[in-house]
Amino acid sequence: MRGRKNYIKGLITTAQSTGTNGTCFIEEILMARGMQPYKCVVCGYIYEPERGEPGQKIPPGTAFEELPADYVCPVCGAGPRSFLILAERSGRYLCVACGYIYDPERGEPRRGIAAGTAFRDLPDEYTCPVCGAYAKVGKQAFIAID
């Protein structure tokens, strides 16, 4: 554990000394902490460490391994033993408000978003093309689906 903490401190120090805000190191930090998503094999729900589990008072940045022993899937109620690590990601994100799926392979050419644009690279003011026109539903309403 001490080695991981020193590695993360080193990344942050590097980001500060190069004058960047550290966003380029976020993925490396998450991997260093073991912050991979886990998928419930019962219902398909994906636990995202970056998001946490607000309904169960689990803060963002909580690795799956650090979840309380009484953690249950918020969709089907299955326990932690029903989750498996999600090895490979497609980069697709689901708008929880309307069901639209952002697919980086497709992009959104009509809105000027080229194919191959990862969700994390979308502008902060990005809104869902389906329901965002009505309710200004932004990136915070999307979750990784696979």
C-alpha cells in the first residue's frame, strides 16, 4: 500500500511541477489504486469507482475492494460476491435520463464530435443529444455501460 501512495504522490508532484492540472494523470492514478469497474453478474449493473454509490453513501473514488461488507447491488440487491472485474471497456456511456447511448466509435458527427472521441474527451458543456435539448442533461447523467 505504501508503494501505491508514493507512486500517486509522485504523479501529483509531476503534474504540479509541469504546470498541468493533473487531468492527464487521472487514469494512471485510478489504475494505481485498483480503481477498475466491476459488473454484477446477476443484472449487469456496473459499479464505477469514480462515481461511487451516492444512494448507499459511498463517496466517489471508492475502489470496489474498499466497499463495506454489507454492500449490495443497487439494482438487484446481490452481494459483492456477485461482481466480477470488468476487464475491457468499450467506452460506451448511457444517459440515465432517456436511455441514449454515446458510442465513441460512432461519435456524433451532426454535432461536430468526430468518430473515435472518448466520452472523457467530450467538452464539459456536452449535453445529451436526445433529452438534453429539453432538460440540459449533461455528462453527469451518463454512466459507463460496458
